[in-house]
Amino acid sequence: MKPIAYAIRSLPGGLLGRLAARFDLRGNGAAAPRAAVLAEARDAEVLVVSYLDRVDEELLAGLPRLRHLASYGVGVNHLDLEACRRRRLLVTNTPGVVTEATAEHAIALLLAVARRVVEGDRIIRRGGWTSLDPAYLLGTGLDGKVLGLVGFGRIGQAVARRAVALGLSIVYAGPREVEFPGARRLPLDELLAASHAVSLHVPLTPATDGLLSSERIGRMRPGAILVNTARGQVVDDAALAGALREGRLAGAGLDVFRDEPRVPAAYLALENVVLTPHLGSGTRETREAITAMVVEEVERVARGEPPLHPVP
């Protein structure tokens, strides 16, 4: 009999079906509720999850034969890694593949906010554009401005490459110096005060939870723009909404939220906020490439080969 692999939900590209050659593949349809997973995956040796699926002590206790947890996505804050370690469970994820798509989306949000693209679209659709005026709906140019990148890993540097082409100067805050032409490393508080726009690119950890606090938002340059394609928990929502409502900040582009898919009502009421539903890696090419990485990792481990992307 083939070992059982269970996928809590289908993934883009339909590539999980390849696992049926080696496994008794189960699930792989609409997102299964917890009770169904516990009943249907009890004897599974491989569990495929996405960043939307919480894997905790309760779930792992109900899957006694599990050997490999293959996670779709780079983030691991949905996984109880300590519980996995206690069970000596192999955990893999899919780093790197989301870099370029996420960087593109961060730049798209920055441009949309700076040039008031979405606001203008809404005005036209509701019939509000009725006259021509040279001073109408003026945005902010980016050429010659300073972009502050909080986190300067793969995604932060990919954003920087695109931003330089738009004429922006780069400053960054991070744990170490990075060789990037023209970029300057600054302490976070100095970066916030110096930057015309700030883009967040840090993972969610105890150190970054609430990193952009009310106090730090207050230190941002007046009229600045904030872009967040990292994690919603990094930002104090009430403080950010207040700064946007009062006009201390010019606008924000937000792709991630603390309690997804719920979006704070305070943001919904603001014209100077562009909101997208966690689309950072949302291109067909990227999402299908992530699925391919998941499948490759499961197949490698099944063949007795070391995984390419184990989570420590």
C-alpha cells in the first residue's frame, strides 16, 4: 500500500496531483475544516498545508504517523515549530520564490498611493469627475525622494532595485550591513524620520510584533507613505489609522492585516489607503512555482534525499 499524503486544500496549478504516483493522495480539494483533517488524515505520513492553515499541538496530536509537514509559503508563524520539534517532525517551506512578485506588489502599492490611482478610479466610477482643474487630485512624485526599507533581505533588496529605477534613494534598517550600491544603513528611528516612504519587509517574530508602534509612527516624516507587504502584526493599526485620518501621513498601501481576512474598519473609511487582499505573491507564475516547490520537497524526502528547504 502507498503511504498517505493529505493536502488540507488544493493549491494553484494542480501540481499536487503528481504526488499520486508515490502516495495515496487525499484531500486536495476545498479547504478542509479541522474535524475533517483529523478524521481523514489520521494515518497520513505527509501533510501539505498553506500559510492559511494553523498547525498546532491539537492537530499534531491527532496525526500520530506524520513524518513530513510541507508548508506552502515562506512564513512559518502559522506553525507550532516547537511542537514539531518535539515530535522530530520534518518541516519544509518554500523560501525565495516569492521575492520578485512581492517586490513588484510593494512598488505597485507605493505608486498607487503616491499618485492617488485608486482614489481617482473611485471618483470616476461614481461620476465625481465633472471639471478640469490644474490643482485637482495632486499626488506626490517619487523622483529624488528617500525610500526607507525596514528589513533588507531578498525582498527588501528586490524592492530597492526597482525603486532606484524610479529615482528614489535607499536607506534601510536591518541587523547587518548589506552591500547595495548607494544604500545607507540607518537605525530604525532615524530611517523613519528621514524617509518620504517606508516599506516593511520583516518576518513576524516576537521582536517585530508591533515594531511600528504608535511612538514610531509618530516619528515618521510628516506626509510620508507607508507600505506593508510583510505581516499585519508589525503595525499598530489604531495609530496608523489615526495618523492617516489626521493627515500626518499622506497615505498607506496595505496588503496584510492582523486578523485576515478581516480588515480594520478604520482603514475602510479612509480614501488615502490602498488595500489589497494579501496579493504580495499573487501572480500565477509565482503561486504555481510555490506549489511545484512543495511537490519537489515531498518527492525528494520520499526518495530518501535531503530536503532543499528544511525549517530549523
